[in-house]
Amino acid sequence: MAQTTRVKERQAAQAQRIKQAQAFLVPDHIDVAILGGGAAGLCAAITAAEALEANKRIVVFEKALESGRTILATGGGRCNFTNTNLSFENYSNPEFVQAVCKDKDTFLADILSFFRSSGLAWATEDEDRMYPLTRQASSIQSLLLRRAQKAGVQFALGREVTSIKPHKDGFSLTFQECFGSEKIHEVHAASVVLATGGLTTKKLVESLQLKTTSLRPGLCAFTCAPEPPKKLDGKRVRAHAALLRDGKVLKQESGELLFRSFGLSGIMIFNLSRTALPGDVLEIDLLPQLTEEEVAAAVHAQTTDGLLDPQIASYLGTNDSVETIIAKAHKMSFTITGTSTKVVPQVCLGGINVDQVHIDTLEVHHTPGLFIAGEALDIDAQCGGFNLSWAWKSGMVAGLSAAQNVDQKNASLKEAH
């Protein structure tokens, strides 16, 4: 009965979202069009709207019926929105990220200033990770949407832009409705910020003749052989892992390992997923900090209960000696077979080559008025708030640059007349 009620509530909420999306009429002429309503897109929209006059049209195109929804899954639902130590070495293409963000102190100061003026309070936890004081990702989503609406940002939800055509006065955007009608529309935009990610980016950039690197899931779970047994599903341990390819160690990582019935997950695995490919081998040490004295004590007591979860110990060897179980725990081996579809990847690896945009504005070299932000660029990082930090900062840079482009065009028109 309760489940039926929840289903009906979700259906009613979805119907209401569709109704609200249909009620919005996308203007024919837009000053700044933001493609993608995630973290980078929202920051770009807010920054552009606050930099321009109140009567300017800033429109966010988002395929989903809710903007900022991807933020809700970050940080385990708590939104690890940045990190006190934004070292550039944590990123792919670190030189480019540093060129855009200047230095790590300025990088962090800009992010905190933006969120402080949005009304956010925060706290720092282990490993320099910063969270909203509420420990709820929905707090970040809500305050961003509220600030955007206050600034006059409009949301074209349930609309997916399928092509961008540059011309001398700006861009023609073709978009499709995604809430049943599948109607095709075309509008004009003076500036465009591309803040989409994944395969959506690939579809759009093909017509723009932009070079991209291959795309694949990142910060994700693995399927592996052998598969962990169902009795281990949900078991968490602090471990150390080495990623090997053709017998050579490519990367090592320490942190949380989560056993799943389909494979392996957890922050440690997510970080390794940025490098790992099918066929690579994971060698995992479940007892990396174990001392000789602790081994001797366990052997003397003839039990591993103080070292390992009983079900993990049983998996390693029901009838084996304590010494053998400990040896196996120090070197578990799994072969990666692929990416699990049961855990949503947190980022998409790859994207638009960074050498095609200006470091000061994130504007595409050969397409004036087109700016790239967030995951659309070939930038990704390990867990810890680094990916969101890049989304916020790049969104701010692209949004401000897009607004300045509009002002420059308007100034040129006034001079011409």
C-alpha cells in the first residue's frame, strides 16, 4: 500500500514537471544560451546573468526535467563540493587547469566566495574534503537554483540542443522537446556556453569541427573475475590496491573498497577507474597496516576475528590456517572485465581537446562566442571534490566571458548606428 502511494506520488510529480516544462516558451532570441543544467551550466548561467543588464535573456537548455539533478548524487548524497587542497596534479591536463585557475589558493578562494555569496555554510572533514553544513547535496542544488532565478535565468527544461550553427551574428540552435512531442525548434543566440557532458557533447561537437578524445566512463565501479560472492555484497574495508597491466604497476591507491556481488566499488576503485582498462589486474591488500606483532597475536589466538570481517575471512579460506588466510588477505587478485552499469559513473573521461580554447576565457579559438565549461572539456580528476571544483570555476569563467561577448556585440552595434 505504501509502495503504491509512493509510485503515485512520483508519477504526479513527474506529470507536474512536464506541465511546467511545456508552459515555458523558449524565446526566439537569446543573449546567452547555456547548454547543460548541471554544476558547470548553473554556475555559468548565474555568472552571466549577474554580469549583464536585467533585461538580457539567459536560457539554460537541459534535457532532463530538473536542473542540477546530477549534483544530488555527488559525495554520496552529501556533495563534497570542493577541497581545501586543490592541487593541480589531481587533474588530467594539469597545466591547462592551472592556467585557467591561476594558483590553487585563488582557485579555492573563487569557489568559496561564490558559494558564500549564495548563502552556503560549510564544514571540512577527512582528507580536506568540504561539505555543506547540512551534509545534503540538495542544499547546493536549491541555493544555486534560487540564485539563478533571482538573477533572471530562464530554464528550458526537457529540451535537448541537437545542433549549433555559427554565423556572423551569433548562433542558430536547433533543439528538440523531450517530454513526448519531439518537436524541433530553432532559435538564435548571441553567445553559447557548452556545458554538457558525455555522449551529448560528442553529438554537438561533430558539426563544430572540434577535436575530441575518446569518451569512456570514469569514477565508476568494475565488473571483475572472479566475481565476489553474494555474501560479501556491501562489505566495506580500508585497503591498498595496485593496478597492473602486462605485469607492470600503473597506479596504486589506498582507501575504501566496497565489495559488490557484480564486482568492486568504493572510492579507491573509482580513482583507479580513471586508468584501468578491461584485462588489467588488481592486486588488493586488505591488511596494509598489519604489523608483525598483530600477526603473531592472531596466530597465537588462532583467529582472524580481530583482523577481518568473518565472511571475508571465510571467503579467503574456510579450512585454512590463520597464517594462510592472512597471506591471502595481503594479496587478493581480480581481473577487470569492464565497467558496471549498476553504479552510475560520476564523470565521463575524455572530451574536447583543451588546446582548442583560450585559457583566459574558455572561448573556442576558431568560433568566437562559443565557450566550453566543465566536463565537456577533456578534464577530469580523482574523487575528493576536484571535479566539482573544476565545474564551478570553469562555469564562472565561461559565463563571464559569454556575458562580455554580448556586451561587446551590443557596443559594436551601437557604434555601427
